[in-house]
Amino acid sequence: MAPLADGNRTVDGTDTTAADASGTQPVRLSLATEDDLLAVRHAVRFAAVAAGFSLIDQTRVITAASELARNAYIHGGGGDLVVGPARAEGRTGLRLTITDRGPGIPDVEAALADGYSTGVGLGHGLGGARRLMDEFEVRSTPGEGTTIVTTRWRR
């Protein structure tokens, strides 16, 4: 995996210290290789721990990030994932923004339904990721790619 510069940091995906040491700044990760998908899991885990999530909520966020990153890699031809803190109305949490360069999703509602797949998978990834998070927004334009912004609030 090629290092990805993000401000003054370099994210190489080889350990959990790749994320911002304070957990307070967003970190951008490339989704171009299988190794990048592993780096996403490590960086999101680090950010979830830094945000004070319980072990169960860490697992939820990591699972959602993994599913969304894999979708961007497989169906979207790669892309980027940004993980960072979320704050609103006295709440704190973690926000994931996944952007790909793929063909877009022609029918977002159908894609969110369990069992919908354009590939070889079971079709539970997108809907499952939505259920694991508190907020979930899909922006997709056919021919222009997809961006998903999702947030999990700390309990």
C-alpha cells in the first residue's frame, strides 16, 4: 500500500498509530488495494477507541467501515474513506465519509434492501452498515460515483 499523506501525517496502514494520535483530526485513507481495507479496520478501531466507544460500539463502527470500504473497492473501483470525530448538540461520535469513483448506484433504496447485490455477495453489506450506524446518507449519481456519510454517536 502506498503511503497517503494527510496534512502533516502519513497513513501507511501498518499499525493503529496511523490515525491521528489525538483522535481529534480526520484521517483520509485510500481504498485502492486489499491491504488498504485492512488499514481501514485499524484506523477506524483506533479512532473509535480514541472517541471513547464501548467495545460493542467499536465493533459496530469497524464492521460498518469495513463493509462500506469493501463496497467502494469492489463496486466503485476504489476511492477514499475519511474517519473523524463528529460533534452536534452536545453529542460526540465518529463520522465516516466513503467516496468512490464507480458507476454510481442507480436505485439507492433497492441497494439498501437486504438481498440486493450487483456482484457475487449476499447483498447485506449496505443495509447492514446502515443498521450499525445512527445516521446514514447515500449520495449517488449514475456515472459519477457514490459518497456515503455515516455517523455513530457515543452512548
